[in-house]
Amino acid sequence: MFSNKDYIYGSDLLQEKELQNRFTDEELVELKDRQEPVYYYYHKNKNFTSFKYQQKSTYTSDNRIELLVDDAIDYRYQVHSRLGKGAFGNVYRCSDHKRDLDVAVKVVRNERRFHKQAKIECDIHDLFNQPWDDGNREYVINMLKAFQFRDDIYMIFPNFGVDLYHYYKKNDIPI
């Protein structure tokens, strides 16, 4: 079914007869119109899984989407665990199946005011990612990617295993 490459295009995935009844209406539309390859829709053992999307995603009372282990984000990122929770959203440990990286995925709370703030944060990260005259970017955490998927904003960062707050606390660094 999947050749020896690690991805398949959405239109090709939709042609797989044994899968045709497994897609939600939303997935059918997304895959039909998708330009990027699908890197993650299934487990390595070929058990098919998908982001638990059923016309409306499950949100908490404060508008945080609830992601489950093995959920797929943008048909590329596989959720492993929740790393933490902040004022603007939740952070999950995920695998990036395109780059074969362990990443931290920040999911912004699904409210207009938080989406507006996320846009500002993305712009700031874009500034950080600009080349500096001295070439020193060693102390800047680089955002790898930001995108909107199913009405939620996702920000992708390298996973360093701990957030700054807990790092400072653990090492007795005053905040």
C-alpha cells in the first residue's frame, strides 16, 4: 500500500480501497485538497489512526483542544504526551515524521484574543530567526514552523525536555 517512501499524497491515500470508509467527511475534504504529502496517518504497524476529529473537536471549558496519544496533527506530527500547560495553551511532545525529530508543539487556546497574541508571538520568533551580524543564535529558541490546522494555531519548536520556568526552578535561578 505505502511504497518504500515515508509519505503518500492525499489524493493517492484516498484511492486506497481499504481506507475509503475510515475517513471522516472533514478528512476527505482535507486530503483531496492537500498539496503537501501525508507523513503520518498511521502507526508503524499499519493500524490506521487519525486526529480524533468528529465534525467538532473536543475542547475543555477554557477552549483548549484535547489531544490524545497517537493523534495526528496536520498529517505530519504524532502526539506522544502532554508536556505542560500555560496561559496561552498546551504543549505536547510529538514526533515530526517529515524531519524525524522530537518536537514540542504549542497549541494556542481557541479564542480570538489568543490567536491574535499568537500572531504577534510568531512575528517575534520570525525576527529571532533572522541572521545576526555576529552569527550568534546560540541562545535563541527557534520556532521551526507555525500553522493553522482545523481552526487551531500550532507552533512547532525543538523539544528540549523542560520549559524555562521549571529549568529556572530546578537550578535555583531567580525569576
